[in-house]
Amino acid sequence: MCSAVHQTRPVNECIFCEIVADRSHADVVYRDAHVVAFLDRAPLFKGHVLVVPAMHVGTLLDMAPAALGEYFAVVQRVAAAVQRALDAHGSFVAINNVVSQSVPHLHVHVVPRRRKDGLRGFFWPRVRYADAAESHATAARIREFLAP
């Protein structure tokens, strides 16, 4: 990411840094020099995307304010693409900072939502993809709506 972002952990200790560097597989839906977005491996609903800064940043509090606008512009684009690609009624967009943050690398969850989808409070169901082909197809559909 830009020089205004603080590096907080070595790249080799973070699975998201491995995904950013293409050393670990993920169904990537968006990539530029500063941000990578990919399908969550344990989605709340199919199409659940994680948007991460390319440079390691532990939490939202660690990101330099100058980098926030660029980052959240991509989050906004991903949210719009997820909703359109999956014909969702809306989306849930969230960040955990330390507590409930399963990977200590800043990531925004973008989850497609439908009325009466069963997501209530913080007791969330998890839905798995049937197989890698379904995951790949979902990522491809979202990528279509992110194309310039």
C-alpha cells in the first residue's frame, strides 16, 4: 500500500500476506497494487468477500489515515459488485479489531444479504461451497461486476 501505511508484522507470518503475494491460493475477485479482495474460505453466505490492504496492517487502528480513502473506495466497489453479482438485497460490511479477528491482518468482510437469510445479531450460520468449482464460479461472477 502507500508509504503512509505502517508495516506491523513480517509477511511470512500472515496467511493474508501469503495470498497477496500469490504464495497461497484464494479465489481473488479484485487486485491492484494496494488492495486485494478474495472469497472467505468459511463464508457466512456464498459470495462473502474479504478486502485486505496489500501491505500488512494489523488492524484498522494501524492503518495511516492517508490510506483509508483509497482502501474504503475498493470496499465500496466490492460491496456493490457482490450485491449485483449475487442478486442480493443488500450487504453486511464489517471489521473486527483484535477481538474476533481470526487473522491479524486488517480485513473488511463484505457479506451478501437477503431478507430473512437467517443472519441475526452475532449468531451467524456458516455456508460452505459445494466444491472448488462453485467457489471459482462465484469469484468469477463477482469479478465481472468489478471490471472497469
